[in-house]
Amino acid sequence: MSTVTEIEIALKELPLEEAQKLAQWLQKYLEQQAAVNTTRTTRASVRLPDYATRRRKILGDKVLPNMVMLGRERERW
């Protein structure tokens, strides 16, 4: 069985008790997978670099001009 259609056909051929057991197992499995996925996403936090500290290490106390603002001052609106 490799397609959903084949699985549906096989499920229809099962006795009701077996289909119910399969449905219960599938429900538990899906709940477990959802729990695993939520714990993975909550634990995975990204630590961003501290750009301000890095800039201070490289440039010291120099203040660089904002090139975007200077460019906008020169443009005609």
C-alpha cells in the first residue's frame, strides 16, 4: 500500500473493531507527533548577534553618517 486510495480500500475491508483500533492508534500517534513538533519549535530559539557591540569593537566611538538620509537630502522630491 503506497497511496491513500489503496489505504482507504484496505480500511473499508477491515472489520469494524479493527478499524476502530486503527483509528485510536492513529489519533494517539498524531497527538504524539503534534506534541513533539510543538516542543521542538518552543525550544529552538535563535540567538542573534549583538551588532552594536561588534560595531563598537570595530569602530570605537565613531559615529557614521546615515547614508540613506544623506542620499534623500540630495534627491529632488
